[in-house]
Amino acid sequence: MKGELFVLSSPAGGGKTTIANSLIKEIPNLKRVVTCTTRKPRPNEKNGVDYFFLSKDEFEERIKKGDFLEYAVVHGNYYGTPRKEVEEELSKGYDLILVIDVQGMRQIKKNKQDVITVFILPPSIEELVRRMKKRGDSEEEIKKRLETAKKEIPAWKEYDFVVINDILEEAKEKIKQIILVQRLKSSRFNPDVIKDRELRELMGL
């Protein structure tokens, strides 16, 4: 049974990465798609775990080869989703969570019709700035990311689901339910779990 791709977006500091990491620990058979970027690693970030950190030349070479399901330039750096890894994991039956921005979501939706999208809103712009400061962003970075956030937030209408991240645990639980409910769709039902012969006959199995 093929898995499904979940896209999680929010403005910088909105909590998408924190929530995604928590969900992966709690939901069986859910993996995070490790994306590629040309930005420098932050303290404690690991190559191949948080991102695949590439040089600009490496990234552009992979663009020419068509290696990305989507890619974009954000804050002067490339970000992209490796096509091969996504398709391989979905074909194995894993659900995948992809943490990307609005630009990336739009490209993904063009390439994959069955993607499920979730937009995470902050409770206020003031709280968004506070979170960016808390994680160590410089004043210049905050200003740049705030400008981007003001352009991204109106895109909430393009997403399947919208969750406000006021209390982190509650926001995470709401997104967890979105993922688990998708697994109950008839298209993902595994008939092998039905053992009763009469019931199987009635179901046309």
C-alpha cells in the first residue's frame, strides 16, 4: 500500500520543524523528508539529518538533472526536495512529512495531486518575532523572515488544513489526528486484516 505525502508549512518560527520532529517520534511508519539546502548549518544541525547541506554549484547541477520534486530560493539560499528519496519511501508504504515553504508547496501540488497540505499559523506576529529571537536569529534575519512571513500568511487558503500554534502540544495533536485520519480512508484499507470468511464474501474479497 503506497504511503501519502504530508506538507507542513508555516512562517519562519511558526513551529513546523519542532512539530514535525515530534510527530515522527510518535506516529509509526511516518518519516520526515530530509530536504537539501545551500544555507549554512545552524549550531547542532547535522548533515543528512536536518538537511543535506550542498554547495551552490552542487545544487544547481542537481537542478539540471531534474533531481528535485520542488526547489526554491528563500532568503538567498536554495532549498529543494529530492525526488528519488520521496518516491522510494512512498512506494515502501511509509507516510512522509515534508517541511517546506509556500513556494515549495505550490510546486509539489503541481507535481503530485494526492498531497495533503497543512499550514501552521502563529497566534500573533509579536509571538512569531519572540520565537525567532529565542532560537537565536539575528535582527537582520528576523527582519528578512518577517517580510517573507507577511507574504506567506495570506496563502493559508491554499492549504487543506490550518492549525494555529498557540500551545505547541495542542497544535501537534491536531496535526497528528489529521495524519491518522488519512490512514482510515477506504483507498488505504488493507483487506488482509479481515479474517471472517462470511464478512470477506460480503465485502467482495
